[in-house]
Amino acid sequence: MKPQFHFLISAIISIVFFFLTKNIVASLICLSAGFLIDIDHILDYSIIYKKFSLKKAMKGEWYKDKVYILLHSWEILIIILIIFRLNIYTIAFAIGFVQHLIIDIFSYPTKNKPLAYFLTYRILTNFRGLCG
């Protein structure tokens, strides 16, 4: 999904979160977790093409046979929930993060959908776990 749609959906969810909790910091964490995860596309593009282009990186249509997207990984959520105690901020992070991954899972024709968004699986498949 294009970054602007992730931003819009994340913004809507974070606004709802704010109305439910009245916590602006937690709402901003929810927004950030749902949107800034796409920063890893810039890293991928730079690794694959050995140059920097924000516009091309965020399009995502340039992926060939390997996909790294290190932040698009369920393990990050698991680590955050293990390291930090459960509170309004970790819940906000989890909501933003999970909605982003779920939208991506249903938006892209990925190979091995149940496993594709686990970094461990992508490492074991030499980062061919998403696109085959």
C-alpha cells in the first residue's frame, strides 16, 4: 500500500485512539508505528540499487527477487512487548504496528503469507520469503 494511504489509515486509527484514551503522546506513537515502519523501504532501495531515491523507494514497485524490509517483522512487536511493560504506550505502538502489517499482508500478493512478515523466515529463505 502506498505511504499516503498508510498515513491516512494510521491517522484515523490514532485519532480514534486519542478519543478513547485522551493521551496525545500515545496517539502519536500509534500514528508513528503505523506509518514510519515504511522507512525500511528506503534502506531496501539503497541496498539493492546502491543509490538513494526517496520517491522510487517509497513506490515499492521496484522490488525484484529479494525483499529485506527489516521493520516489517512480527518479531519487532514481540521484542517491544517483551522489553517494555504493557501500558498505554506499548498498546498504542502495537495497534499502529499491527494495522500496518495486516494491511500490507492483504494488499500485496506475497508468497507464503502466514510466514512472509517474519524476519526469521525471510532470513532463512535468503530474503526471498516475500516475493519468491
